[in-house]
Amino acid sequence: MLGSTHGTFTTDLRARVVACGEAPPVVVHGVAVAPGDLDVSGRPLHASVPDLDRFFRPGSVAVVGASDTEGRPNTGITRQLLAWAERVGARLVPVHPTRTSVFGIDCVPSVGALAEPVDLAVLLVADPLPVIEELAETKVKFAVAFASGFAETGEAGAAAQERLAAAVRRSGLRLLGPNTNLNAFERFRDDLEGPAVALITQSGHQGRPVFTLQELGVRLSHWAPTGNEADLETADFLSYFAGRPEVGAIACYVEGLKDGRSFLLAADRAARQGVPVVAVKVGRTETGARTAASHTGKLTGADRVVDAAMRQYGVIRVDGLDQLQDTSALLARARRPLADGVVVYSISGGTGAHFADLATAAGLELPTLHQAKQDELHQWIPEYLNVANPVDNGGHPVGDWRGRKIIDAILADPSVGVLICPITGPFPPMSDKLAQDLVDAAEATDKLVCVVWGSPVGTEEAYRTTLLGSSRVATFRTFSNCIGAVKAYLDHHRFTAAYRSPFDEAPRTPSPSLRKAQALLRPGRRLSEHAAKQLLRAYGIRVPREQLVTSAAAAVRAAGLVGYPVVMKASGTQLAHKTELGLVKVGLTSASQVRDTYRELTDIARFEGIDLDGVLVCQMVGRGVEMVVGVTHDELFGPTVTVGLGGVLVEVLNDTAVRVPPFGEREARSMLAELRGRALLDGVRGAPPADVDALVEVVLRVQRMALELDGDLAELDVNPLMVLPRGQGAVALDALAVCR
């Protein structure tokens, strides 16, 4: 688990980097990683891609615990594995201590008695640990353990799973499971063509809807049921599928992530390859997270961080299995868009208006067709009908030669990349003709044609044969699924066209700031405001002029040096919220005020039982936009960076955006774009625009700090960060830091 080992590993590695000037080779997932392939915190920068060819297409399979006794569960599994082995051209070897043969095939008594190495061992035993230890003596590449009773059952099961995982690491083989199933050995249709969907699930039943897409003509290439992920995990299959030439999209049902970093590296590999990843991730609510943990025994992760991390790497997150079906099928089969514009074409003005409202609200671009194009459409559509977009044909042109002319004319418009035709219900023969025209037009264009077949029956010939029989038309049953899938399709291609892997830009060597920062850290303790600001200063983040004083006379001298007016604050490691205790005074303009304020602050602290390291005399900074920038440590992903509206607004509105380092300037700016209060930075009610460039620079410097001090810094809260008018910078007025 990332949360349990990551900090120690990176701290030790960083110490070696600082002491020696370079990092030694590191073993990650059994692979030696060169220093240049590690970031500044000692984590790998590229996905580990297991060679799973022999898992999915083995030459030989050993079935440990094979049976042909009717009525026993192992018999049904053995029978299915026999059929699968025949389909993939594998030789099956039954393994059983007391049987001489199973289904007429000679048995061997143990895995140690195997005459030659096999590619895959399927373990039909209640306790796979002894068998794994036996397999360590062979050269088996892969094993599958179906047994349950591991991490999904609680602490004792988690301990048993760790013993199993340790045995797997010692053996050198790769294990699928435990608590998995037979989904990897299903019968996949081989009569379907085109790019395929590859499926990864942590619950076999939840993958059934996507698997059934084959019955609608959508090709499936693989199914990886990862179970408890004692060894092979979602990220491994994601990395592998991203490099398969037949895979057009990857559909995932994820309950928990074993290692957040591995998942992001795998998603990065998919983004580099341009392969879309669509995922249902359980755990949006406390109840969902708790249930997922009991099912798979893995961390579900803070959902807000999971959501942000997925978006950073282009993973398309959907909520329902129907959305997973529709979106992955569309992304697998559709060609790259030629334009972003969407045209809604219908036989009813009401249908078109309804769909256009929903599509526009979802963020799809519905361009107004040029007047010349509208004039062209009015050759076949009555003048009184709207053809600007949505296009309403009024019904009658659908039934004759005009229907195809209209569709072709729309698709010929260079601003149009997608045509969507909602058919709310069957009305033969017109709907039959419309469906056929759409299919024929789709075959003649490189643009995406989508149809929403709204009939709840689904047995109509136009739907079952015409629409589903086409590999070029994307057919949906609901408005919302169509809109969501089309938006995901356009967003994905925009994302991959501009994608630059953040791992390519991640710092690999420590900055000069690291030595300064490490001298300021106090393991296991909270830093005072003064010390936290020194930490910021070490990373080039501007703080006010200030002095820490321990007497009233020194406070007066400091005020003269800092320059009136000044702010005075109590400073100590116990202080998190000073304002509520009256330990902050602003706008002091004279020596007498400073002297009196020093005594007042120390008296309050003494009365409250708070130990101070002194009183800060600070420069008074001009007005700007108060922001917050912070660092926290996520159990799955490690350090995360947050930016949002600061001051009291962060607690009242919680208007923040979060990202997982590493990330670059473009991602930092996208964080600001997510904020509901983003307009404040542009200037409202006569206020000047804020220095957004300076704010972005602070976010990037805090990110560098988070990466370099990962393992040492548990929390950082810069609040408020005063972002001054454009060209004047940003100043950290207060800061809180907690060391690990």
C-alpha cells in the first residue's frame, strides 16, 4: 500500500540523493529502475508493463485441484477451462494428488511433478499459499487464485493475503487474485471486427453489462477480473491493454486502488497512446466507500482526490454501468473527430429543442449553421421550420428522397463533427427509412453519426437490425447517455491532442531549496507561523517583511525596521487559529501602540496557557484577493496540492481545486478555472485584476515543495495568500506547517 510504505522509502532515498549526489538503482515491482527514471521523491516515472501475453494466450495450463466428479464446483470450473484452453490453443494438464485422470486427460499428483514448465497455473484450492510455495520451484509464469477469505474479510484475512503476496514475490511468478473468478476465461466472439473494448473489473458481476455488448455487435478483446489484487492489479492490466493494437478503449469497474501512483502511471501510458479509459469508481459516498472496502479489502481513497487525479490523466469517470457500456463502446469505435460542432437533427421541433437544451447544458458546442447552409437545407425543408441547429425537418421529408439529402448536407458542413438524431419512438415506415438513411450516410462519412432510439421495447426491426447492424452508427437508448458519451468522445480527443505527460517534466534531482527546508523541519511537530514562513521563503515564495521579537522594546525597534503600519501576531507551535483568540492586531501606527499590543498579546497567551516563541511584527500588505494554497498527504496518491478562495471563505464556501503532483503550468491554471469564485481574480466591482501569473507560480513552487518534502511534510496551509493587483505579485500572509 502506498500509504504504509511510501514515506519511509522516499525519505531514505532522498537522503542518499542529497548525500551522494545521485540515486542508486531501485527495484520497483521486481524491475530495476535507473535513477533517471525516478522523480525527486524516489518514485518511478514510467509504468511497469507486465508481459501478459502468456496469461491470456498460454501454451499450457495446469489446473490444480481439477475434478470431473459431477456436482462439485471444481468440475464446472475444470470443464470451462478445458473449453477455453481448446479455444486459445493451450494444452491443459490436470493436477490432483489422488486422481489418475480428469475428463480423460492424465493427471500429475503435484505441481512439482509437472514434466515441463507451464505458462499458467489455475489454483482450485481453498488455501493457495502452499501451492504458491511449490510453484516457486518451477518456472510457471502466472497463477490464478479463486479462493476467498482474504483482505475482504478483515484484519486476519488481510494478514493472510500479505503472507500470500510475500510468497508470490519470492516465487517470481505473477498472481491474479485471490477472490477472483473465471471472467478471464469467458468465450469472446471472434466474428466481430474493428477496435475492441478491453474490460477490467474488481467485481465480476459488475462487468456483465459491458461483456454483453458483444450481443450488440461491439467487440470485446479481454476481461481481467482483478479480485483482491495481492499481486497483479488494475494498473498492470491498464498498462498492458494500452499497448495492445486491437484495443480501442478500456472499460474499468474499480472499487479500490491498490497503489495510486501505479494507477496514474498506467493512465499516463494510456494517454500517451491515445487509448481512452472509461471508469466507474465506487466510493463517492461514505457508504459506498465502506462497502467497497469490505468487498475488496482496498483503500477507496478520498473521492475528491481520486476524481481530480483521474481527470488529470484523462480517465473518463462515469457513474452507471449503462454509461460505462455506452461511453466505452463509442470511444472504441468512433474515428477521430474532424470538428467539435454538434448538430441535432430531428423530425420534431420539440424533440430537437429538448435535446439541444440538455446538450448545451452539458457543455457540447451546437454551432449555428451558416446562412448558406440553412438556405441549402430549405431546398428540402419548409421555410417556416428552424434549420439553424437544431434542424427540424417537420417529418415528411424523412419518408422520401429528401431525407438522405438533408443528412448529407449537414455532414458536409465543416463546422460539424457530430450529427445526433433522437428518434423518440418508432413510427414505421418513416422511422425505418430514417434509420436506414442514417446508416447509409454514416458509412459514407468520417464524421460521427449518433442515434437515440427512445422506444422502451427495443424489438423493432429498425433498431435491432438496421441500427445495431451498423458498426458506424453509435446507437443509444437515452438522451443522457448519448450526450455524456459524445462529450467524453470530444473531450478525450482534445485532451490527447494536447497531452504532455507531467511525468516527463517531473523534477529528478533536488533543488537547492531542499537543504534549507530540511534544516527547518521538526519531525512530528507543528511549526510556528514564523518557521512555516521561513519554509516558504526557502522555496522562493514571498512573505511579508517581519521580525520575531521577545520584548516590547524589541517590538518597537522591529516596527521601525519593518515600516509602519504593522501587524502583530503571537507566534507559537500550538497556535493554529490566532484570530479567534484575539492574538492578531492590524494597522498599528505608533511605538506606543506596538508596545501596548505586545503586552496584550503575551497576556492573552499566558491566560490561555499557550507557550509562545515570540511575537511577530509584520509588514502590512496592501489589499488583494485572498487565496489558499495547501499540501496534504493522501493515503493512495501521496502529496496533493490544493488551491482555492482563502481567508474565511475557504471554510464557508470550500471553493477549492486539488491536483496530484507532478503537474505543470497548464494544470495549475486549470485548477483556477475550476473555482466558482474565479471571477474574483479577474476583478469585480471596480477591483483591479489580480496577479494570476504570480499565483500560478506559487502553486508550482508549493508543488515542488510537496514533491521534495514528501515523507517529511504532512500538511501545509498557506492562508491567506494575498494575490495583489496584476504585476505586483503574491504574498503569503500566514502559514501553517505540520511535519511527519
